[in-house]
Amino acid sequence: MIKVLIVDDQHLIRQGLRTLLELEPDLEIIGEAENGQEALNLIRELQPDVVLMDMRMPIMDGVAATREIHKNFVKVKVLVLTTFDDHEYVTAALQNGAMGYLLKDTPSEELAVAIRAVYKGYTQLGPGIVKKLLTQFPANSTTPETLPPPNLAELTPREKDVLKLIASGANNREIAQQLYISEGTVKNHVTNILNRLNLRDRTQAAIFANSYLSYLGDTSE
């Protein structure tokens, strides 16, 4: 059972999320908080696995709360859930330890999938969020006009396919469907990509791929 704490300053939002997520047999909503400070107090008491974190809240906002959680509760995963797709919030949340960022209009079944993925340690970014995030990195921020790093050449054609789809914001299921391979195979490819390119997670992989997209070429089989 995955223990979930909901943090949002709007009571109706919290209740709506609770109602939807309680339908999932493997998710347990163990508490609610209306600001970041209250969330920190509840985390000490309840020890959730995943925190659904709003961004704009009184007393302590979601970015500050995420920073404190990442520093003091290393096993707790934060999934940001907000109505705002402002790139500054995306960047700040991820830089301060959030494992994912979704908009509040995300369908409940997709939100449940994201909670499970974050719980397992996978980064989750909603549709359009990756493109918004990538705008924060100038096209030449990782010197794409020069030759790409040598380890890029170590990727197989299929791994390059996967990397390009990561850059587009596709999740493992979508990548598997587009490439006609299993999700397990996709996970193996992602692991290989991160290891070979010395990247921490899918977000870094997306940024890397965007910078060197021209070097990935048309690798589809």
C-alpha cells in the first residue's frame, strides 16, 4: 500500500483528490494539509510515501516545502500537482527535489499511475511540461554546435529512438506502443541510456536529447 499525503490550500481540491484516489486499491490517503508548514508537521507524524504538493499556498509554498522534504525526509517522494504550468515553478520544484510535475486536470487514472511511478523512483512529467521545461535551456546551453559527447555514439539505434521519445515527453507505455516493444524493454533501454550518458533521470535525458537532437537522426527501424 502506498501512503499518500495531499497538500493543497483549497478544501474542495483536497476532497476531490481524496475521493478519486481512494478508488485505487493500492493507494491510501493518510492525511491532508493546507500549506507547506502543515505538510512538514504531518510528514513527521504520518510518514507518507508520496506527497501530492500544490505550489501556490500561504505560510509556506510548495517549492519551499519540497526543499525541506528533500532535505529532511529523504525517503518521501514529492509529486507536484498544480493548475500552473509556469516554467519557473516547474524548474524550481524539480531543482528542489520533486520527482514529478503534473497539472490538476490530469485524469485520475494517469495521476494514480504517476504516483506509483514516483513511489518507485521514476520521474514523471505531464504532457507539455517537458517542452515548457526545455525552454529554460538555451539551444546552445550544452554546446550542441560542437561535436556531441563521445558517449552519445555508444547508444544503439533503438536507444536513440527511446531517447528522442523521452525528449517529446512520452512515458514508458507510450514509448512501448510507438516502438512496438514491451514496457520492460523500454525500462531497460532507459536505464542503459542514463548510465551511458551519465544522467540522473528522465528530465536530464530530455534536456540532453533536446540539445543534441540533430545528432540522434532518424533512427527508426
